[in-house]
Amino acid sequence: MGKSYRDLVAWQKSMDLVTAIYQVSASFPKDELYGLTSQLRRAAVSVPSNIAEGQGRRGIAEFRHFLHLASGSLMELETQVLIAERLCYLSSEAANEVLRSSAELGRVLNGLLNSLKPAS
């Protein structure tokens, strides 16, 4: 685990996703600023934050724990994107693009988790 968290593809992709979420949520209604907008942005920020925190921990078990938290935040984010689409805050095209990026990140996170499994 000698790499910096910034070298991890999962962290890099999650940072791109945060940027996309901030961009698409900028047009949400102002009365959602402390509601869905905030929830969506916090879930997005949580993903790279948990990856970074986990990588900075001492052991692989702790790193895996934080990667699981990042995965949970990713699922939360996907749910909130679908809610925003249903409420017509996001177009289907924008929602699908974010969900595509999220699914790709999910695959990368799963690959990273699998690479950290103890040898049998």
C-alpha cells in the first residue's frame, strides 16, 4: 500500500464524479439547496474521502472497511440521482451519464476490494 491515495484510479474517478455532481446539481431548485442538492453533494464527496481515509489507515482490513463505506455512498448517490430525475431536476441524459460514471467507479472499487482480499 505504498501508493498515495491520489494514485488510485478509484479515487481519481470518484473525484471526477464529484465534479460532475456539483455541475449537474447547480441547476436544482434553490429550495432544494439544503435538501436533495446537499444530500447528493455530500454522498458524492464521501466517496473519494472514504477512499483517501482508508488508504491512509494502517492495515488492509481498515482500508477494505473504508472502501465498503465508499461503495455505500456510491449507492446512496445513485439513488439520489434517480430521485432527481423523477423530480425532473435532471434530464434522463444527464442522469444516465452520471449513473454510467457511477457504475464504472463501482466496478473499479470492486476490483480494488478484490485485490485486497487475503490470500487463500
